[in-house]
Amino acid sequence: MKGTMARELAQRYEDVQQVLHTASALDARFKTLPFLSEEEREAAFQSITYEASELWDQKNDSVTNIDENIPPTAEQTDDDEPDLEPTPRTSQAQ
């Protein structure tokens, strides 16, 4: 069974060890990665930080693209004249 799992992981992921280290670092039970060397631990955390940064940039890019395609509302347009017309008052007889 171990052999089958190892083959399946190797087929799906280029660097199986890095995937396993990343998964372990994200698991709260192993967050300090005591079973890894200092270099492996640092590489795992750098990989996670880089991936999170990439995802954040992609999210911001997609929000910017969506915002650029939405036409501005009347409140968002820059008119030279303010849209302040007096409201007519009605007199009430007492």
C-alpha cells in the first residue's frame, strides 16, 4: 500500500517531498515541523508564503478587472457642478 501511495503521489506532483512538507506545515499539530531540518523547515514556510502572496495578487487582479468593467454610478461620476437642487417646500395651512 505504501508503494502504491508513493507512485500515485509521484505521478501527480513534481516534488512530492515539498508537497508533504507544505501539508505538514499547514496542519496545526505539526506547525513547528520538528521532524525536519532547519533548511527544510525554512523552505516549507517560504513556499507557503510565496504561494499565499501569489494567490493574494491574483485575487486583487481579478477584483481590479471586475471593477474596471463596471460603469460608474451617478454618485461616482465627476461632474463640475454639484447635484444640489433645492427641494420645493409646500406651505401648510394651520
